Amino acid sequence: MADSNKIYLGIPTRGNLNQGLVELTWDIVREYPDLEMVIESGQHGPDIVRNAIVHNFLKTDKEWLWMIDDDGIPQDIPLRLADSGYDICGALCFGTYMPNRVPAPCIFNYNSTEGIFKIVNPTSMRGLLAVDAIGTGCIMIHRRVFEHPEFKIPFYPELNEYGARKYGGDLTFCIRAKAVGFTVAVDLDVQCNHLCRASTLQIKYAYEQATLEVLKERDELWQEKEKEWGKELLKTQELLEQSKSRSLLTNHRSPLVSPRLRLKMTPNSHSKVERQTESIPVSM
């Protein structure tokens, strides 16, 4: 577990917090009293508020900046993001994207053929996944990223040739970080709920992924059982072959002693069993 004394928590807001995040901050204060936390409020857009948080963070000696959006609720206190080994690591968050506004993971890889970023749908819900870009809903960023000359202004959107927004501040931040050699990943074991989204679809997605995991484990177990059964079958076949070989070697009639029982009646009407032994042929 990362040292909470090295982490600075910044929460960018528009002036209020959801109840779930308020309760989480209480838990953080109780469990990690040495973790420095600031709630930054502003009405000029999320990127400007994030930049203010970074500015204050760099005045401290903290090693990691942890940011949670005001509409996000991590399922636990994910300090483990600082132990990922990556310069930038985020929790698995969901967002809605055009044109259908369907919830999808805030995980992206660049498709060089089409020249666009595409959403990554993980085949597993476990472990670290290196990617090209992630959302900033719940993100841990090392100090060295902000100390790089490229990040004098950390967050701003990328505009197209017409001045319209091409990428948001979070995607643009990751693009610039990757361009100068920093690493980006998502920890799929750390999940963050996102308010004002179609949560039923998010649950459906998680259920489908969990089902895939169960089916995969079942297939692996079945394959192991098949191997065991195969070994047992081979062993049985070997025993049968050995039995046949012994039968061929001893396929003759040999006199063995086989006991027979004879029932005799005594004068006092009590039954008496007498064992007689005689030699009779028995086939092997």
C-alpha cells in the first residue's frame, strides 16, 4: 500500500459534491489523517479547476496527485493506484459518448489506420492494462509529469482547424504525456461509479464481463478434468491389456481345490453343515 503521506488529493468541483463523495472524504479523513486533501471550486470549466489543483499540489512536497471528479464515487479508497508502476494510472470509470450516448469505459487506444482514438472494451476485469489514454474521473499522477516542461499548463482541450474541441482535457493530457515518454494505465480492479449516467447499462456491462470470467474459469476447470479423465482412461486401458496378457499365458485348465458344502440332517433334527473338499477342474 502506498504511503498516504506522499499523496495529495484534489477534488475539482462546480461548487458542490454528491453525497457519496462526501461520505468517501469522511472515510479518507478518518483512515488517513495525514493525507492532504483540497476541494477546489470554480465556474470556469473542469480543466481550469484541475490546473488550480496542480498549481497548489506543486507547492507541496507530495509525490502523487490523486484527483476524483465531483460526480464520481470510487468503490473504495484506491491508494493502490500509486503502486501501479505507471506514471499515470486511473480507476475503471464509465462515460457516455456520441452519437448514441451509450455508457462505455473511459479507456482509449489510438488507431493509427483510422487516425482516431477508439474505446477499449477490456476482455477481463482484473489487473493493470496499459493504454494510450484514460479519463480523469479517478486518477493518480506522479509529480514528475507536472514538473516536465511540456506541462506548464497541464489540462486543456485540443482544438481542430476550425477552433472546435477535438479532444477533451483528459484525453489531450494523456496524448501529451505519452508523446514525451510517460506511461499510462488503468487498474481494472479499482472501479469508480459515475453519477448522471445510465447505471443499468454499466451494471449490464460489468455482469457480462463477470460472466466471461466465470465461463473462462469453467472452461479451464473442464480442460483440467478432461486431462485427469484421459490419464485415468489410459491407466485403465493399460490394466486391461496387462490382464489380457496374463489370461493368454494362463489359458489352460488346472486342478484347484474348491470346497463344497453338504447339508446333513442329524437324528436330533438339528442341521449340521459338513465341509467336504475335493479336487475339481476350474477354468482360468
